[in-house]
Amino acid sequence: MSGTSLNQVAGRRPAKTYDDGRVCAHRGCKTVLSQYNKNKFCWQHFQPVPRPARIPGPVPKT
């Protein structure tokens, strides 16, 4: 395994990270966010954006 890095598996990109020590943006919340969490809010204060329902296409004829 010479020439390989322990931090990177063959064929995979390293996980994207964000600033360390970030705190939830909700007023009064002191939850420290993970470096892998791209959101500005913790799970309790995160408001997901509604997405339209996926409508399946026509059933293929056999």
C-alpha cells in the first residue's frame, strides 16, 4: 500500500468540512455544529425547504 493515504480511500473524495466550532444561528441556542454539517442551524431549529412531490412516470408496457 505504498503511495496511498490513510485519509482517502481509492476512488472516493474526502468528506467536505466546514469551520470548526460553529454554533447554531437560532437565538439563544448554544449547540455546537459538526464540522460536517453544512447548515447554519442544529437539527432542532433547522427548517427544511418543502420540495414538490415526485410523481412517477407512466408504467412501461411489456
